[in-house]
Amino acid sequence: MALANRIFFRLYQCANMLHKTGTRAIDSEGLTTQQWAVLGALSRDRVKDGMSIGDLARYLMVSRQNLSGVLSRMERDGHVCMAADTRDRRSRLVKMTETGRYVWQMGAQPKIYDYYEEVLTGFSINDMTHTLHYLLKLLDNMERIDKAQSESRGDGH
């Protein structure tokens, strides 16, 4: 258990440092790491017509409540827009605006790539592959736990 505690504490520290140093890396673009994640999710070709707020929350693995505040600020700043889904009027779609796309492609992405390069200094391709493998294993286990907890609470999420 001592080793498990060290792993999860270091994971917690890494997440906090990602928010802190990642936000500093892109703060000149007026973005946070949460906004970076939203723009990254919305920049994918398969969602060029937008994503429902629920789908975006599930993709990012955040609550709709937490996402709502981030999206409000991003809409205010002109990075995203929200509109009714033409297929389901009860659902709202989030879409990256042209301004958001410009900020993402021309401003944020080069800084993000520089950040990745700096953070991954000393990592070989093999190191990165193994790290990704183990993070995916952790994530799979956490998703399984989340599903079981949701089912036991009866919320079905």
C-alpha cells in the first residue's frame, strides 16, 4: 500500500503541476488547461459540426457543472458558440468558432508542443509508450470503478 500511495500522490502532483505549468505555457493566449482540453476536443475532424455538452463532458471526464463554467467563459471570449442541436432541440451543441480555431491553431498549439517537448525531456519513445500504456490501464480501472459506483447509487452515469 505504501507504493500505491506514492503512485497516486505523484499522479495527483503531476495533475496539479500540469494545470499550473500548462496554463502558464498558454496564458498569453488567454487560455487555461481546461480550455486547452475543450479546444483540443472540439478541434477533431469528427466533431467539426459540434458536440453536445453531455458528450463533451463524458469525453473530457468532467462533470457537466464544471464544464458549464469553462464553456461560459470560452463563449464570452469568442472561442466557442453554443446552439440548439438540429437533430434534438433539447440538446445544445458546442462548436469551436473561427476565432477559437485561430487561437487554437496559431497561438496555443505551437506553445503546447513546446511545452510537451520541455516536459518530456529525457523521455525516449519507449518511455512515452510505456507511460501511455500504464496511464490507460489506470484510466480503464478508474472508469470501471466509476461505472460500478454510479450503478450502485442508481444514477446510471
